[in-house]
Amino acid sequence: SRIAAHVVTVGSEAAGRVTAIPVMAGDRVAKGDLLARIDSRDAALALRRTEAEIARVDAEQSARRAEQQHVRSRIDSNRLAAQARLEAAEAAQRSAEAGLETVRRDYERIRTLRDGGNASAQRFDEARMRFLTAEQDALSAAAGVKAASADLATLDAEKIPELERERAGLEAEKTALRFAHEQERIDLEDREIRAAFDGVVDATFVDAGERVSAGTRLLMYHDPEDIWVDANVKETEF
């Protein structure tokens, strides 16, 4: 028979130089005690660098939001002005078309009178000139409505989609940085190896100053309260 226990082998999750291994065989350790430490300077720098990148992206996003709000405010103001111009142009068009219709009826009446010999050539020429002028005014009013409508439509395409694309790109960049930050945080935590339970150190396999890779065995320890006796009793000895 023999005494047996659950012996746990502790390995390194990170690569680097061992900066401390404050236990040796026979030492008692409590849950949470430091068993070994791996150099964390590069890992800490990487974490701070990623945090700085996240802060930069946050600042850029804030700037884009502010710019977007400014552009939206300007577009809304310009849209109100453009809408007012369009309404004025439409009113002018209605007035011009109504005036054209009145002048056209007068012109056709005078032309009929002239053809019957009841209106002078001068009166006809004056009516014709008024008609041509009114017709030109109506065309100009229609062109004004068209131009005002185009101005209003142009405002909707002004810079907002570009800013939206930039913000989406920054959000994707920040998501990638967050994943990197979490991985670097885990790597930094893994450089301090602590006891998972109260126990006794059975053996250590590395010394401070040695370089280890991920998976390298550092030490073994067990829980002295969790032991048993393995007995191999032959059936003939009952």
C-alpha cells in the first residue's frame, strides 16, 4: 500500500523570463499566494499601447460626432432656406402662369379683332409683346422652381454619408482593439501564477532568471487534506 494525493503540475501560460519563484519544495501555500512570476514589462507596455489606441479612436469618434452634428445643423438650416426659396419659386411660377393665361387670352382676342380689321397693328404688336414677355416670365419661373428643387435635393447628399462611413470604420477599428486589449490583459494576468488552493509544494523545476515558454512546467503541489491510501490486497489474504 502507499499514500496517494492529487498532485497538480503548474505550468506557464506565457513565455518570458522568470522574475520570481518565491516557493520551494516543502513550503505550505495558501490559496492566492504567488507561486511564480514571469517578466511582465513588455506585456504591460503592449496593454498601455492598446489602451492609448482605443483612447485615440474614442477621440476621433467624438470629433466625427461633433462634426456630424455641426453638418446636420447647417444642412437643416440650409434646407429650411432652400424650402422657403422653393415655395417662393412655386408661388412665382403660379403667378406667372396665371398672368400668362390672362395675357394669352387678351392677345388672342386682339389678334382676332385685327384679323377682322377691328384692331390696329400697333395694338396687336403691343399685345403680342406683352404675351411674349409673360411667356418668358413663366419659363423663368419654371426654371426657378427646378433650380430650387435641385438645391434642396443636393443638401441630402452633403458629407453626411462620408462621415457615417468614417464612424463605421472607426467602430470596426475599436472593436479589433478591444479584442487585442482583452488578449493582452489575459497575457498580463497569466504572468503571475498563484495557488488555486491551500497546499504543499512538492517540487520546483525552474529558477528565477530562466526563460520559459508557454506550457513549461514550473512546479508541483498538492492538498495535504486530500490524500488517501492505495492498498493492493490479494484476494487470498482476506
